[in-house]
Amino acid sequence: MLELFKHKIVLIIKIPFIYTKSTLKIMQKRTIKIAALFIAATFLYACGGNNEETIEEDVITEEITEDITSQVDYVLPSPLQIAELFKSAGLTYIGDLTNSVDKADNYNSKYDQKLNFGVYSADMAYCIMNNQTQESINYLSTMRKVSEKLWMTDILNSMGLSERLEANVGNEDSLTYIMADLQMQMDDYLDENGMGYTGSIIFAGAWIETMYLGAKVNESEQNDQLISRISEQAVILESLIASIKQNDEDNEFGELIADLENINKHFDGFDNESEEEFVLSAEAVKSLSDDITVLRTKTVGE
């Protein structure tokens, strides 16, 4: 009997609370040669003695084309997770770095709305991690405004987020949990409503903003630990690009993919198989920071 197997490869970033997951299905054609051996053995017995055994062999070779589904799950961390990593490495709060809430009305296309919903979620995470509760509430309000344009208002309204944030002023652990809860429910909401592909675009905006915040804080006061955390983003960026590509059936995201691949060139020294820690040089960090700033400005507008 011929059995068909589906192989699943999962790339997991080992940080709790998953924000968005995208699945890549690759159809491969495999040619299998099956040799069917038919043996007819006839034993002839004559009276008084044995005749020779007669074996007849027919070998039939058949070519079968089989569809093998290789499924890759790209698991992307949330903006809060990256903010936590950066914060533990010394990411300090600089208020005027985040995107202005006044720009929310400028984002009219669905593409810009998705990207900047991600930007604002990263800014909210940055504020939460630095106990800026009122700023967090302001960004939540802005996210709700953008979500109305994306028809995602239900998820924000159903959780009573403003009330929960206000009730936990000064309690970083509770604020962190609230943000994580939002992100998990958002991921479920997108999947249940056939909008799972949106998650990778939202995350792209969040990733760009978080990298921008990290790069700018590092410019103000160079920090070796923060540089290490920025360098580690190489593996996440690879997964992000692959996730967007798998959802780009209508070639809508070519420009974003090209922009992210340009950023990815700064991580050319990264080797996923190497046991040595990959850390960007000071010169490489400066070059990466410059390109991230250009991409971030393109994303949020002047």
C-alpha cells in the first residue's frame, strides 16, 4: 500500500504570547517509481520424481506523480515581546520618538491603515513598558480609530481596554498582561474572520517602529546589550519577509517586501546554523539605523 505523508515544518520564536501566525504551503511534485514484482511459482510433480521449479517474473515499473504538501508556520512575536526584550537590554523612554496620534486621519488606504495600526501598537507597547499609562491610553484610542477603518472595532470594544488600563495605572505587570491579551485576541479575531493575512502586515508596521525606537535610543546612548537585541532581529525579519511573501498572491506587497529585503541586507553576516552570537558592528548599526529611519518615515509619513 502506498501512503502519503504531509510534512510540517514549524519555525518558533521561543517567547510567550504569540501575536500572528502565517502558514506557507508549498506543493511539490515527486515522481515515485513503484516496482511491482509478480512471481508465479509452479511446482510440478511427476509420478516418481520432481520436475524443475519454474519461476516466472514480470517487473512492472509505474511512474506516479504525487502532491506533497510541505507546510511552514511562521510564528512572529508580538510588539510587546520585542519591546520587553529591548527594555531588558536598556531601552529607555524618549517621548517624542513615537508616532503622533494626530497622523491617524492621514492613513486612508487599507495598506497604510494596517501598517500604522502596527506602528501604534508598538508605540503603545513602548509606553506600557515604561509606565506611561496615559500615553498608552492615548495610543489605544488611536488604534481604535484606525480599527474602525479596518472593520476591527469589535475586538477593541469587547475587552474594555481603556477601563482596564486606567484601573492598573502604575502596575507594569498588569499592563503587560492586558497588552498580551489584546494581541492574542486580535490574532484569533483575524483568523476567525478570514483576515489572517492581515497579521503579517500589521506586524511589519510594529516591527519597523520597534526597530526605529531601538535604533534611536541606541544613537542617544550606545548600549552593547541593545545592539545585541537589535542584531537578533535578523531571524525575525527573515520570517516576516517569508510570511508576507506567502500572502502576496495579488502582488500587493511588492514594495514592502523590497523595503524589508533592503533592511535584511544589513544582516548578511547572520548564520542561523552558527553557534556563535551574531552582533552587528558599530558601523553596521549606524547604516541599519539610517535605513530603518528612512523606512519608518515612509511608513508613518512626514
